[in-house]
Amino acid sequence: MPRIYVALDLETTGLDAERDAIIEVGAVKFRGQEVLDTFSTFVRPGRPIPAQITELTGIRDEDVAGAPGVNDVLSQLARFVEQYPVVGHSVGFDLAFVRRHSWLLENEPLDTFELAGVLLPQAERYSLQALASMLGIELEQAHRALDDARATHHLFHTLLRQAAGLPPRLIEELVRHAERARWPAVGFFRDALEEATQRPPQRPAAPGPDAAPTGPLFAAAKKARPLEPVAARTPLDADRLAALLEEGGAFEAHFPGYEHRPQQVAMLRGVAQALNQGEHLLVEAPTGVGKSLAYLIPAVHWGVQNGERVVVSTNTINLQEQLYRKDLPDLARVLPFEFRASVLKGRSHYLCPARLQALRHRGARSPDEARVLAKVLIWLPQTPDGDGDELFLPNPVEQIIWRQLSAEHEGCDPEHCRHFHQGNCYFYAARRAAESAHLIIVNHALLLADVSVQNRALPEYRYLIVDEAHHLEAATTSGLSFEADRTQLRRLLSEVGQVGQSGRVTGLLSEVLGRCQKARLPRDVMEQVELFVGKVGLAAGRAARHSDTFFDRLDDFVEEQQEGKRSTYAFRVRINSGLRVQPAWEGVEIAWDDANAPLAAVVDGLERLAGGLDDLAAFDIPDSEDLQAQIIGIGRRLGEMRDQIGQMITQDAPDLICWLESNPNDDRLSLHAAPLHVGPLVEEHLFHKKESVVLTSATLRTGGTFDFLRERLNGWDADELAVGSPFDYKSSTLVYLVDDVPEPGKPGYQQAVEQGMAALFRATQGRALALFTSYSQLRATLRAIRAPLAQAGITVQAQGEGVSRAQLLENFRVGDRRVLLGTRSFWEGIDVPGEALSCLAISKLPFSVPSNPIFAARAETFDQPFLDYAVPDTILRFLQGFGRLIRTRTDRGVVVVFDRRLLTKSYGSLFIESLPEPTVRQGPLTLLPKAASDWLSNG
């Protein structure tokens, strides 16, 4: 008979169990689908309920005024729950509030959020509301305790049935891993196994002959031959390609509502000419042009006609998915010939079957490892390509475990891997598909990884299209950057293993001894192995101790640099020649010398240990190739970290930007390095080595020229094309420049922003996105405007309140009378067409923080750093923010800028001139609400 469980949900005044209070409790006692009893009550919190909580839950102060206190309610709840397992969606949150008062301390917790992440990898979102909608579970009123508890009961039952439908042998394996790792979900999988054994065995239904194919029609076939360029190239017929997009063309015939856009045709012709003539091209194509089809059409034709691979690189996964899942299938429906396309990602995205087998063999060692292993094993039969992006890995720990299961390890040797020879390697399958594809879609990170490994990450190609090219410098910088901290170094040394107090080694060294013992090596050989492994373990222990001392000295040094000043923001200090002559730096260098010697001994020992396993090949050590790969991989990672830290501490590298960063929020000190100049790398590896490179984005020009981008990327020889916008900004967009607010940082500025935004958003009835450059200003504005706007029936949500970016945007799109406040990540990548977004408020110009080490170091390379670097860099960011408002031809809206520097500073005109000719007005704060209201109502 199924066990009895209790589904629990709380509503609270906030997210902190130590400081916030419970306002409502709901619980459902159930067995299977049967509800045995329910419990529901308000709780008197002893404080006012915050406006945003009332907004979310509908619970008001008067509802809880006469309710019992928390201790009375929780004692009743404990009697209701008894000893039964407690089920909740993010149950740790609910139990933290309850257990703070010493109730339900021993009850087994089961988390439906965690279990859904394991069993439903295909879900788009994992909130209770989203899962209920996806699974057809009734949720009468979200964010009310009893309704949420009822929905949690039904979700749990659905998940249990889903788990019971897995193959019994798989469930048994999950139980073994959960027991070994003490994963709290072990009871859930035991229950699933019991239910599974009572079910009649079922065979999976075979797909019928008429079943629809599951992959894109244009995907590269696994056994297709690699492309070979034709001897004589056939140039593109630009007129014939343009006819596809012209009025009366193939796209209009296939897609009702298709709009002919001259700008799109102009871009297509420009890209075709660049490919034909082997030229480089910079193309600015604003929102609405349809730039992806404008480059995909000539790229696909070029690839098919000439047997060439064309690589398309994007900055974001969203654009990658759009190209592969929407634009290319649309193109395949129109074109009268077949073409092959593939998405290729970096090694860390693909599951390595050998590493998965090794983890299954040794077993999970922690609840996190057991959870990730369960996710992978359940997903494995469903994945066609082993792409881990399909998994839900919501936190850094799970992402680290995934990387340990991925194909990203330096010891990967396909010649000695049976999975490779059996055709089971996902990474090499993707690589083979890319070799036979006419179009290869990658992201900027992989494009630049290919540069850093001498063009071994991608198949050979000569034609490149870079979309979202305004990110290329930042992506190159990120891809070639280095970061290290105490925890990373400790983790690596822990993975290697050390000699414990008992004299036993741990980690990978323990694995080496265990495998050698299983191989029954001769005693004298085994003694030599034990001696050598012990030496490496002792060196790792010394390295760990001296590394801790080294980071202690760095902490002391940073504290001295701060001069007693404390801040909630990260403190950064550049490592340069001036810093290295300070007396306190000598202590850092001495500490590094002490740590460097044992680190070198560990790296050398691991290299020799990996070579030694070759000498033991005759003894049939279990999975020795995988073990050797692990040793080589961790040795290289440790060696690279040692080399990088050593260079930063002891050497002046003119082409590197090095700095220390102290984060007060997590008490973390880290070392960083990044390239000073990106342009020479792009020029050498892309512009010089490729036949044709096309860089495109909605924002590439500043002040009407491409000069800033050319300078940053060394793109002086590229042709240029700016196709203009298909939108009539003059009639659709009002830009209102507030001319009577103080400048940012001056007294009265923040108060003016708060008053102005509150009045503006009342006038626009919400429907607004406000962009900030710092969290502190966002939070101050939120505190000031949320309550008065709530009284006007307008809901304000903000980044940084524990709600995901995707959920915030979904709430904004579907909600009524809403305002969304966001910082840097909201300045681009947001697409909300229609009236839901009718007003864009920009608090101040998005200049980079002058103390940012990368910005500061690069600024120093200019004669006029502010005008030649800071201003154009900020204009590009400003234009990205501006582009959030008008997304279709029928959109209409108002952009309000609360930064008077656009009017008072000489550089302000450069920002205005870079806009796509909207209607621009300046005026006082008092006239802003009427101006905005009139503009929107006259559309």
C-alpha cells in the first residue's frame, strides 16, 4: 500500500526565515490520489504585510489581524503532520520557517521542485504554477497556501507515477546511488520501485511507419560525407536570391502575412557580394529588418553551390535556437534543394559516455552528485545528441558535476576509447555532422575557443558570419580570460587526493590504488605504486596548506589596499608594475614561491603517474584508459592554474590585464587576467585567415560611423553597409529628454528620478520597462514607487527579488498594468511587442564603471579615453536599451531619459545623432506625464 505523505505550503512576509514571518499555512495529507485530510489557517505575523506580498498573495493585514500566533499554529501543524514525510515545492524554504521554531525536525523532506528537475527535463520552467499548467493540474489561486499544497499533492503524485514508469533496473540503480550518497529523495525512488514492481511489464511502443521525424529536415546526417569544396566556384546570382524576398516571391507565397522589406533585400545583396568577391563586410541591420534570413539565404546557397562550410556565430543561445528551430526550417520549406545544417557546441556541452560509465561504476558520493546522475540517466534514453543544455542544472554545484561528466577533458583519446569506436561518442558525432554540413551554427565562445586551440575546435571553414557582432570583443575577452580562487585550487587538490591522518590517500590517488589492487599487481610493483602515490599525496597536502597561506597573504594585501573602507560592492585592484613594488607585495610573492614548489611536484607527479600506467598495461587494470585520462586532465588543469597564477604574481605581461577582486557578499577573493587588446587576435585569426567575414548586428555604428567597431576589432579593410530601419520612428517613438533634473550623482537627482518615474508610470498605466545601471539605484527607486503605484492598481516587479529573468518577462508580457525594473542584463535581449511595453524609462547613461580593470586598462591606451572609448562604448549600450521599445511596425511608445547630460554635455549630441530619427522633445519633469499620455493616446 502507498505511503501517507503531507504536502505543505507557507505564505510569508519575505524570503528570509530568520527575519521574516509566516502569514498562512496550508497542508494536505494524502495517500496516492486520495486526500485524507487538510489543514489551513492564517497566522498573525506581528508586523505589517509588505505591499508586494499583498499584491502577490491577496492576503491583507486585516485578514491576519485576529489569527493565532505562530507557535499555536505550528503545534497544531505538527499534530496534523505526525511522522509522515513532508512534500513541498522547494520544501527547504517552508521547512526553514517551521524548523526555526523547532517543529518537524525529524520528518523526511521531499522536494517536488528537485524531483521535477530530475524527471521532467523537457519542462520550460519549474515554478509550481508553470508545472501545474504544463501537466494539466488545477491551481485555483496561486500563492495561497492550501491551493498551492493541493497542487503540490497532485504534482507529487504525477511525478511518482512518472518515476514508476521508468525501467525497474534503472530505478534500482537510482536507489543504490541515493542510498550511498544519502540523497533525501531515496524514499521517493524506493516508493517508485515498489509501485513499478506491481505494474505489468510494458514494452515501449515502436514508432509507426507514418511517424513524423523528430529532428529538423535539414539536419546533417550522421553518415554523410565531409564536404569537399568544388574545383571552380559558382558565384551567387544576387538577383535570383533577392527575388525570393521580393513582392510576389517564394517567401510571400509560402508564408501568409510576410512583409517585403527593402532593407532586408539590400542586406542580402551585400552579403552575396561579400561571399562572391571574398570580401569582409560590416552590416548594421536594425530591429525589424529580418537580418537572419538576409544572411542565411546567401550562406546556404553558397555552401550548396560550392561545397563549402559557412559558419554562423551568435552570442546567445536564444538566437542559436531561433536560427536552427525556426529560420532554417522556414528556409527549407521554400528552397527547391536540400541543404545540411548543424549546431556545434563546445565539448563541455556534450555528455561523455566513458565518464558517465566511470561515475556509475564508482557510485555517487554526495546528494548533488546523485541528483545530477539521476537527471542524466533518466534523460539518456531521450536525447538524440547528448547535449546537456537539455538538462535543468540550476546551480553552480550541479553545473560543475555536469562538466565532470562532459566531453571536456584533456585526456580524451578517441583512438583508445571504445565508445568512440562503437559510434557512441556524442561530441564526435556532432563533429562529424558539422563536417558534412553546409551551415554550422556556433556561439562566440566556441568560435574563439577555435582560435585559442589553433583551429582544432571547428571543422575547417573559410566563410564566417558573426551575428550579434557588437558582443564580439566582450566574448573574445571572456573566452580568453582566466580566473582562480582559493576554493578552485582547493577543489583541484582535493580531486587529486591527499594523505589523511590515518595514512590513507583520498581522491583520484585512492582510485589509482584501488584499481591497481583489483588488478592483483605483484607485491614489489604494488609497493612501488603505493610509494609513488603516497609521495604525490604528500605533495598535494603541502600544496594545499601553502596555497591557503598564499591566499591569506592576498587577503591581507587587499585589506591594506582598502584602507579600512568597506562596501557592499566588489573591490578590485589592478596588478601592475606600480603595485608590485609595494612592500606588502613581497609577502605575497614569498607565499607564492612556497606554494609553487609543491604544486609543481604534484603536476610532475601526475604526469609521471599517467605514464606509469602505460608501463602496467599488461596487468589489465580496470578502466585504466579512463583513469589515465582523468589523471592527465586534472594534471593539465592544475598546471595551467599554477602557470597563470605564477605569471600574474611575478611577471609584468604588457598584453594582459591582471587584477584582484574581493567580493564582500560571499567573502571571496579571486585572481583575474584578461587580454588587453582583442583586435589583433580577431584580425590575425579571422580577417586574415578567412576568405570572407561578415559582422552584423542591430547596433554597430556610433555617431553615424563604424569607426569605433573597426578600431576595437582591427576591421579596417572591411566594407560597410547600413541598411536603415523599416520602422517609422518619427511617428511611432517620442524621446522625451527631461531638462530640469539634477545630473546623476548630484543632490536631488535620485528623488527626481523616483518622482518622475512614479508620475510617468501612472500616466502610461504601467506598460513600462525602466532600465538602471546599478542595483542600488534600482532598489532605491523600487522602494519609492512600489506602494504609490500599487494604490493606482499598477504592479511593479524588479530584477533581483528571487524571480528568474524568464519568469519576470513572462509576467510582464501577460500581466496588465505592469512595470518592470531591470539592470544591465535587461538592456538587451528583451522582445515584448505590442502595448504591453509602451514606455521605456532610462535612469542614466550606461557608462562603464571607471574602476573596472578591463575598462580602465583599455582606456589608458587612448589619447582621449573618454571621448574615443568611453562615449562610443556607452552609445552602443544605450542604443541596445533604446531598441527594447519598438519591435514591430505597429508598435508605438515613449522613451524617457532622466539623464540631463544628453543636453548639458558636448558629447550628448552624439547619443541623439545615433538614434534612428525619432521625435525628440525636451521639457520639464512636470510636463512629462501629459506628454507621454498624449503621445500614446494619439497613436
